[in-house]
Amino acid sequence: MAERDRALAHGAAATWPPRGAVGGIAPSSSDVWSSLVDKVRGWIGAEAGPGRLLPWVPVAFGTGIAFYFTADHEPMLPATAVAALALCAAAFMVRRQRIFPLVVLFAAIAAGFATATWRTERVAHAVLARPMYSVSLSGFVETRDIRERTDRFVLRVAQMDSPKSQIRMERVRLSVRKGTAPAVGSFVELKARLQPPLAPMRPGSYDFGRDMYFQGLGASGFAMGTIRTLEPPQSGGSSLRYAALMQALRDAIDARIRTTLDGDKRAIATALLTGRRDAITTPVNDAMFISGLGHVLSISGYHMAVVAGVVFFAIRALLALFPVLTVGFPIKKWSAAIALAAALFYLLLSGCEVATQRSFLMTAVVLIAVLVDRRAVTFRTLAVAAMIVLAIAPEALVHPSFQMSFAATLGLVALVQIGMPRFFASPDDSATAKIAMWGGREIMMLTLASLVAGLATTPYAAFHFHRVTPYGVLANLAAMPVVSAVVMPAGMLGLVAMPFGFDGVFWWMMGLGIDWMIAVTRWVADLPGAIGRMAAFGVGPLIVASLGIILLGLLRTPLRWSGMGLLALSTLWALTVAQPDILISADGHNLGVRGQDGRLHLMRSGKDAFLVKEWLAADADPRMPADPSLAEGVSCDEAGCVTQLASGGYVALSVKPEALADDCERAALVVTTRQAPASCQSTVISGERLRGQAGLALWRTRDGYAVAAIRPKERDRPWAPAALALAGQTEADITLAPRTAAPKPVDATPAEGDQLEED
């Protein structure tokens, strides 16, 4: 210090440290490390501060639900309930201690697990295990869907007769010829062909059967012959009368829209107001999803927000015209209450699907926050909405609509809480500057909102639909202002004016906006590179990406940027996942084999266009099921098919028994619904195994094949019961190796010259 003072006294710069000092140029590595540790501790302390725990409770609750759906066997409800209650009690007891947040999160995980178990127990019903080809059914029609090619309805079964089975379904979903679906609420009698709920198309893909189970459906199929409407033996109940009333209202709205609009305009208008979107033609539907506007067709949080927002601001503006109301009454709360009622009516009109219920609950929480003088758009609001949805319908967690909706909402709430307030600051108060700032700010906000929502939903769109939308922001910027300002308000005014007969002009206005939206979606879908395909990558990268999005959205300190690292890791992981070399359908009639060109080549003894379409989409393959190139390199005859693997070996599909002898000698892998001979030297996959495991995916290894089954034999869940698997199955689930050749029988007869007995 004295040296420094002397240097300053003589006018010298005090650049050098005192003699003998160590580390004068930069802190030592130990100092840097301790400083970093102190910073991280401070950040963790800030994240664990007061008020920061609540948003993590639904995350832990959802984690418990996820654990439930990954279990191999159905958990015991009493055990899960006791564990959840014990952890909740433990959390209460340590509420004043430092470990309280950790115990609360574990209690939330246990509660989510127990809630999912209870939900499954509550909706338990029979599930069809094998096809039934002639079944007599009678019952009440609960719902009806008008689709592009066929109609579909759900039948609440009152009586079910089959000569070969005594199983009884509670509800079944049946397809019929277009225009022949019976009215909701009617009692009908018919014959039908029933199929088990649709299993996943490949290991790791979406489980349609699980969806049907939680909807109360035990089978699907189609009607055969005439559907007869009869007098019901008993009343269908108030729920059926309510369903018939709402269906009649939807039909009336659709009929009124038909008087002004037609084609896709009419179908989209009906979808936006009533939730019935099946009549939209395939080209327009595909273009909507390719361009990133597919979310418009499914009633979601956006639609609920528009309906509630338009009603809220319209009512508030109307009431503000009367000074006596403005001064003496809480017109803001009145407007919120009326908007809540409008959102509830929209929920009932649209059919109360799970996705719509979730959207209504989120909107309701926001409006109730206005009623009780709380901030509306906060992480607490989002957390409460998520907890309500998951507590009512835990199965929503594994549905793409829930994942995409809450990911987008989390991103938008984070943007509102962190980024958007900065755009509201304006240094100039002049009118011209305000107008300019308003326009530029609104465009910037819309761009950021579209970008954040699009990026947040990309991992889920890639996982479930195997596609990304490179031009999604462009399409949303061009179309969504028109949808928000013209289409939805015109539709709401049309509903209000319909009882008075003045609705036609509003349907016409709605059609103008829909025309613009269709034009935008077709233009964007035709741009170069608009179709972004993504091969299937499994649930691992999706979990990592979800954790990254949660960290980015919920954390407030620089620790949030660890979420970017997780997103980068999940992207790299997803891009490096190896695709299967062989795909085999559950019936053994469809095989996809990866050839030397890296693409799938199909061997088919049956026709299943939907299955092939899903296989190609999961492989990021742009070809359609009817593309002739799928059969290149495949040699077929009446006895079966043969094609070559990329490694050079052959795969055979043996349809008839006479093909097995030749296939067992030449092919590395034989797939057959027949019984292969014991002397077969090839690796054999039999129809018995395929039926039990609902299809397989194989990866070539050094010693044979690694195998993944759609339904591994150790899994036994209510929507995929183990009765579908074969008892006593001993074949390995995870590997396949070539069979050891059985010793050939040796003829012990001596040669003709040696047949004389020797002394």
C-alpha cells in the first residue's frame, strides 16, 4: 500500500501490484470457482424464494402422472392413495423447515400418480380383444360426427348378442355411409363388425386405444345393413336429452351457415363455432397443418381467449357509454362475468372435448382473477389451470393438444412477464410518435408471440406428427389478425343474430375472412421447403426438450439458460436416433424393410394404407402409400415376398406353407403367420408372437436383431390387457438370433454292397 501511495505521489501510474503480491493480473482459479459457486447458490436461493414454489407443483403432479403411464402393470389404488396421503401429511408437518419445498414436490408426484390410478379405476370398462364379425347391437346414440366420406356415431350399448362371444361393451364407435347416421338420442338396432381399439402403428407411436379407453369406448367398427330406429325400452336419461339438445343446436347452426357458405368455407366456419371439423377436405386440411395454421381448426385456448376477450371488451365498452354505471358500479367485473358465461356457452356448443375443457378452464381462471381483483396473466394462473385440468383428466398429459397448448401458453406468459413490458415504454408523448409506436409495437408483439408459441410447440409437433413448420410465423402473421378481427367476431355476431333471422350477413363476412385464411395457407404450403419432416425419435428427447422449455419459462435467474442447453441436447439426440431396419405389422401382412438406398421397401400381402402412411411419416419419407417405388427391389408371388436388407441379407414374408422350406434356407429373417419347421435355420418371427405383441420394430446388430415390441409381454394395462399376449411365451423380447440348425436325420441303412451280414 505504501508503494502504491509513493507511486501516486510521484505521478506514476499504479499499474503494477506491490512486490511479492501473487495473482495481481487476474484472480486465481480457486477465487473464480468460489465466486461462481456463490453466484449459483444465490441464484438457487432466489429461485426457491417465497412465491416461487407454486408453478412447480403442477410440474411435479404431471411427473407423477407420467410415471403412472410408464408402469408395466396397473398400480394398486389403495397403495398409491396411502403413499400420497402420507407424503402430503409429511409436507404439512415440515412446512416451517427448509426441506418443505422438496417434500411438497414429492407429495405432488405421489398425488399425480394416485390421481391417474383413481381416474383409470373410475372409467374401467371392457375392451374388445379380438375382432367380432357379426354382432347384434341395440342402444342409444350419444354423439354423431359428420365427416368428409363417412359419418360416425357413438352407441351406448343396451344389448349385445354374438354367437361366439359373451363379452359386453358399454360403448362402441361405428362408421356408416355418409348421410345415414342416426340422430343423437335415438334408440337403434343394427348389426355391426367390431374391431379392437387401434394399437400404436409402431413402437413408441401414439396409442389410439388408450384414448378410446378414457373416452369409454371398448371397440370400433362399422354398421352392416340397415339401421332401425325403435322405441326405447327405457329413458336415456337427462345426459342423453342434453346431448340431443346440443346436437340439434349444432345442426341448426350448420344449416344456417349452409345457406350462405359452402365447401371448405362452410366446413371451417362450422368447425370454429361447433368443433365439428371432419368435413374439411383433405387438401385444405393438409395445407393448414403444413403452413402452421392447423391450430385454428381445433377449438383451443386461442378460440376461448378470442370469444371471452371480444365479449369482455364489447360489454365493457357498451356499459362505459353510461356515466352513471361507470362511476358507481364495477363494470369491469360485470364484463368479466358475462365473458365467463359466453365462454361456458362456447364450451357446451363445441362438445366439451378434453382440449376444449382445458381451454375453458384456463380462460375461466383468468376471468375469475379479474373478478377477485388479481393479476390475470401470471404463472400462478397457469399453474392453477394446469392443476385443475390434470386433476379432472390426468390422461390429458399424454395428449398432444395438452402438451402443445400449455407449452405455448407457458412461453407466452413468460414473454408477457419478462419481455413485453419493455415494448410499452415510449420516450415521446407526441400523437404522431404514439401512433407510429403503436403500429410497430403491435407488429413486434405479434411476431414475438407467434415465434415463441411456434418454437415452444415444435418438439411436440415433431414427436407426434413428424413435421415442423418452417413458415409458421409467416402464416400466423398473415392470417391470424384477420381470424381474430373478422372471422371469430363475425361468427359470434352470427350466433347472436341467428334467432332474429339477420345472421346471413355475418356468415358472409365470416366467409371473406376464411377465404383469406385459405389463400394464405395454400400460398405458404406451396413455398419451397414448407414441408418440414422429422423422423421418429422416441420419448427420451421429448422429455429433455420439455424440461428445457419448463426451465426457460419458469426460472427467473440466469439459471434459465440451462434450458437452452437441454433443448440443444434434445435436438442433437433426436437427429441421431437410428431408425429401424425392419417394421412388421401386428397381422404379419405388412413388412417395411430398409434397403441399401436407406429408404423403406414394403412387402404387403394385405392393404392397410393408414399403417403405411404412418410408417412413412415416422421415417420422414415424403412418399404416399400408393407410390410404386415402395415395391422396388421386392419380389413377390402367391407364396410370399422377398427383399434385401441394406446389409445384404434377405427378408422373406412367407404366406403359404410351401414357401417356408425355401425361405428357411435362403433368408436371414422369415416372417410368417404359419408354423415354421423346427429345422428352419433362419431367424423366425411367427404370427403368434406378432398377435401377442401387436407388431415389432427390428434393428440389425452384430449378433442378430434388437427388437422393440408395441406391446411387450410384461405390460398389462386396462387399455392394452395382457390377455392379448400369449401365455407361456418364452421368446426373448429384446433380441433375436438365428436358430441353431437342428441335426439332419442320418440314414443308417448300409450300402447295397454292405448289406450282407459279416462274420
